[in-house]
Amino acid sequence: MSPSVIGSAHAGITVSDMDASLAFYRDGLGLEVEFDLVRDARYQHEVLALPFRDIRMAQLVIPGPGPGRIELLEYRGAERRPAASAPCDPATGHLCLVVDDATAMLERMTGLGYRSRSATVVDIDAGANTGGLLVYLADPDGYWVELLQRPAAPDTPPGDPAS
């Protein structure tokens, strides 16, 4: 039997300032913090092969069916270099979160001082999410977070068995 992927545990984002990042992800986007701790374990030093003192780790829950997790990592006592990249650059990532009101979320986040790539939410005019809305926000370190408002489900005609 060959090895296979059997699930997902979390997605990790390295941050420069955990408190600033929690203000974005927890306070701004409203994600629940599952844990926030500092860890200095032998296995971390070995698997990462990096010199650092410890790591502050916070895990946030993404709501919905089969909730996902985002792990924020602040490496302390390590030489760090900020990444500056555009969404088209290799090895650049982003996180996509489904929201119920992209316009209101953009207004809240820009009101808190965060920036977006576009001036407003953008209408999706092609693909599986045609009719939805989309915007990209930068977290405090410039990591891009895509907010996707899926299109409204089409109305089901009265008497339709699906209703």
C-alpha cells in the first residue's frame, strides 16, 4: 500500500508580532483562539533546523463544517527577514476565508486600519463563484487573506421537491 494524505491539521503563517496578528485574525476577522502558548521543545529545533529561543504559537478556528485551523507562529530569538512579495511571486501563499458579507467585512477591516489590494470588493464574473464577491486584505505582515462571499443560492421554485 502506498502512502496517502488522509486529512488536514492546520495551515501555518509566520508572523513578526503575535499581538498585532491576533488583532487582525481574532479581533478583526472574528476567528476564535483555540490556544496561545510559548513552546521550546527539542523536536521543533530538530525538525526546523533553525536557531531560535522559542516559538509563540496561537491556533485559531475557522468556523464551518469540519472546521479548519490557522496556526500563527512567532519565532523568538531568531534572525528574521520580512518577506515582500506580490501574489504572482513563486512561494507566495494566501489564505481564503468564506465570509457572509464581504463588503461589511472590508469596511470593518479598513476601518481598523488594514489595507486591501482593490479599493472595493470585486464582483466575480467567471468560474464556479460567478455572482459572488471577492477582496484581498493584507495582514500586519503583508500576508494576503482572500475574503470570498459565495454567490447567493438560486431561488427554488415553490413546490419544487428540493425545497
